[in-house]
Amino acid sequence: MKLQLNNLINEEIIRSYQKDVTRINKMIDDKTGAGNDFLGWVDWPIDYDKAELNKILNDAKYVRENFDILVVCGIGGSYLGARAALEALNGLKSPDKMEIIFMGQTFSPNYVAQVLNYLKGKKFAINVISKSGTTTETSISFRLLKELLESQVGKEAARKAIYATTDKEKGALKTLCNKEGYATYVLPGNIGGRFSVLTAVGLFPLACAGIDIQAMLAGAAEARELYDNDDLKNNICYRYAITRDYLYRHNYPVELYVTYEPQMSQISEWLKQLFGESEGKEKKALFPASVTFSTDLHSLGQFIQDGSPIMFETILNVINPQLDVKIPHDDEDLDGLNYLQGKDLAFVNQKAFEGTLAAHTKDGGVPCNVFTIDKLDAKALGHLFYLFMRACAMSAYLLEINPFNQPGVEIYKKNMFHLLGKKGY
């Protein structure tokens, strides 16, 4: 994996951050900074529970052999990472026999009703993910899913089709699991939801989808080894974090995540939560946004090229796609495309990337970071997840922000509970 800063900031500026980066890197390793109770993800790629991983692999095998659908019931960090990895690796039209459906991430009556109607008469299992078991969106959906499952197969069979990822010892969901005998996995108490994709939160549904979760953990372990240092000449994780900080302080308030593959759009959604929820406090931080090119070049391209100079781009460029097609010859050539006959579509997509990058940087004056990935497989994605989590911690600490709390989120919940008539609100 490579990072190209396109002359956004020079080496002198990067070196000027050395003292802070050295201090913060040590703070991350020693777990002494703000929110240090939630730094369990830092060493997770090598310290993960090996027995639980084996349990996940065995249970996932059972699910794949006995069910057609797995419904993943969670919200925020309890589903975004798994969905991002699933779509990035298996595609939007997955050929895998196991269908994964996400629920519990919305109050939308249309969406929930449509999913429930679709599941009627089908063989499905449930993976409910909640540390507390009282997250409103997830709890409502789980109650509905459990009712449907039990009505179709009976209470005893349903117990063998429900898998919960929750707190190790306490909470409403853990209490229910103990009572009903559901299989459980641990959402570690020292890892927050948006940093949990490499735990059972992400690994169980991904294993059920046939993804190599051991390779994903290996990629994360590789990234931990590469980026756990203050070498600003070679540490692309921290070079990226420095670039974000510098641009934010120099009148670029928006970071635009860019992909050229629609199946990577959920990675951008994961990034938006990771950085937005971690940094957006005390009236500080970049606003994370995202686009998928070339599609969005036909809608937002004009603004990016010529509009208000408020943003910089962070581009994820995958060189070799998982699949490819060749452009055929047409005798009449009415569309004028025969000059591309025999070319792979990957070639066209790369030229679109190169042309757009030149237009935005040279003509539009838009700062652009480019992460170049040879091929996005499970190992590369595990590497990418860890890189961005570590960069997020560095970025937030550079802003003197606690990366691991979300006090603002609680305000809307209090208002909503009051309006819903919940006792105590």
C-alpha cells in the first residue's frame, strides 16, 4: 500500500510535526491519552482471542450449511465495518450462496417491513450486535426478527439460529442470551463500536459470507507492525494524519473520500463514521464526505472542480480489480468506441482516475491524497482498516480531542426518548 501526497505539504512541514507525533505515538502505545480505556484495538490484531476465533469459524460453517440468509442486526459501528468489508470483497452482486441482509440500522417502517416480508418462509439466522442490548433501532428490529423466526420454526429451533455479539458479562442482551441459551461472542469492553470491525462484530458475519477473516487479521497485524513507530519518512499512516491536520488548519474544512468502485462506497461510509464521530467535538474537526467516481463526476464533479475551495480529496485507488471485462468491436461504430476495442474496462477506469486527478490538482487546485492498493483482498482490507483507525487516533490527539467518546450523540437520544414517552425522560 502506498500514499501519494501530490505535493500537498512538503517534508519540512511533515518534520515540524515530529515532536507531537513522537509524543502521541507513545501515548497510544502506553494507553495514557484521553479515552485510553478504549485503546484495546491497538494490539488486537495480535492479542485477539484465538479460542473465540475458532468458535466463530465453526459457527459460521454451521450457518452456511443450514441457512440461506444471515440477518445482521446492528447500527453504527456494529454494522458499518462488516457491510463495508462484505461489499468491498464480495461485490454488490455477490455470487456467494449465503445472502447477508442488514437490519437494525434504521427506524424506517418501509425498510423494516420490506425485510420482514422478504424473510417470510425463508431459512434465516440472526446475528444481533449490541454492547448494551438497549440500542433502540437494533432492539426494535431484533424483537421483530425474533418474533418472526420463532413463529416460523418454533422457539427451540430459533435458539440455534440466533447469535449475539455483546458485552462479556452485563447488559440486557447478555441477560437474554443467558436465559435463552443463544450463542454469544464478545464485543470487548475496551474497544468502541467504530473501532470494532476486526472483532467478532465484523468477523462473524464476514466468516458467514465466506470471507477469509484470518487473512484480514493478518493484514491488520502487518499494518500494526508497519505503523507503530514515529518514523515520518516512511510511516504513511502518520503522514496521512499530519496532512489532514495541516489542511484543516489551513482552511480546508472538508475531507472528501473518493473511490472508483461502487462496491467500495460503504468503506467511505465507515470512514465517515470513524473520523466524524471520533473527531467532531468542541466545534473542531474536518467534515467527512464521500463520492464514487466516475458516477459522481456527472453530479458533483463541477463543484469539486470549480466550486468553493473548501475540500481536499482522499482517494482509494485499486489498481487490479477482482473482475474485468473487455470492450468489444462493433462494425458500425456509431458510438465511436472502436478505438477502445479489446481494452479492459480496468484500463478505462484507471485513465479516468488519472485524468480526474490531473484536472482536480493542476487545474482545480484541489489537494489530493492517493492511497494506491494493488488488489483489494481480505488481507489488504484488514491492513486498510487498521491504518485508518491508527491515523484517526493520531489525528484526534493532534486536535487535542478524545477520539473515543461521542457526547453529542446522547443529546438527540434524550430528546427522542422524551417525545416517545420513555420513563425517566
